[in-house]
Amino acid sequence: MSEPPLRRVTDMVAQLTEAMATEPSLFDAPFGLLGCSFGGIASFELARTLVAEGVPSPSAFVVLACRPPHRVHPVGPFSILDDDALTERLDRDYGGVPEILRQQPDLLRLFLPTLRADLEAMESYVPPKNPVALGCPVLAIGGADDGQVPASVLQEWTRYGAEGSTARTVGGRHFLVRDDPAAALATVLDGLQPWLP
């Protein structure tokens, strides 16, 4: 919270790549990347950057409740809304404002600058043209009641991964990790089993 928020996916990826480069032992063992909601796009761009820079590919890429890059559609404008309008819009479109934050406006205000920066990054994202598939399988998981990422759209993530890529749905809405964390985790772990060494 003390750091300036990042407003572009490219800036997020650059900082993550730089931080990972200072910890080469991270790549001594097989690793995976996981991203949830728009974090799935940031993780996808991180995976592409790591591969382009010659870092070992992740063994698996897991994405939760996220549209694939070619299906990311213009959203917002969220980042320019006032606090009340932003909270209402996120709640309406994503069911995304936890009740504990809605009941504590001072706490909500602490999170809003970072949230606005994330939304600005989402609004400005331009998907790559003709991206090369990742060298690892993709596991895409979505909530059965997610109005933002229907199962048919979630399935399109499989074109971004190696053989064995798959898409699954579990109970829940867009923030399925919050709706039923145990089920989401169980689905991730079950899906990773074939790829574990």
C-alpha cells in the first residue's frame, strides 16, 4: 500500500520479471503461474515475457475467472467513477465488493487507489496479435454463474497452451475463490495432477 500503484500491465510485468530475476533459485524446481480475474491476463503476459527472456517455462498456467486475451473486451470506464459509483458498478457487474468493505468506508478508501490503478490497467490492455501458445498446459477455471466469463469463452483459453490444456467450471460467480475457496482450490489441485513431476 506504500508503493505507487501500477497502471499498465506492461509495468506490472516489468516489475515482476525484474524481481524474479533477483531470485534465480525460483527456477530450480518446476513452477506454475496462477492469475485470477484480470490477474489472469497479467500472469499470461508474465509467462510470455519469461519465455521470451529465456527463463524456463512454467510447468503449468492456471487462470481463474478470466476472459482469454483475444476476448478481453472494452470495459468501464471504471477508473474515472467516483467512489460510490465505482463501488456500485463493481458490485453490480462482478459481485466484487465484499460486504465487510461496504460496511467500513474508511477501509474501502484505503483499497480504492490500488483498485482504480488495476482497473486502468484493465481498460488500457491491448492483447497481443497472433500470440505464440505457451509451452505448458493451461488450466482455465470459471464459476458456473459468472456472467462475465461464460464457460464457452473460458474454453477458448485452451488455444493458448500446450497439449492437455483444459477448462473447467465450478460453483460460484466471478469471484469463485471468495464464493467457495475450498472447491476452487480442490479444482486447481486436481487439474494440476497430470502435470506434476
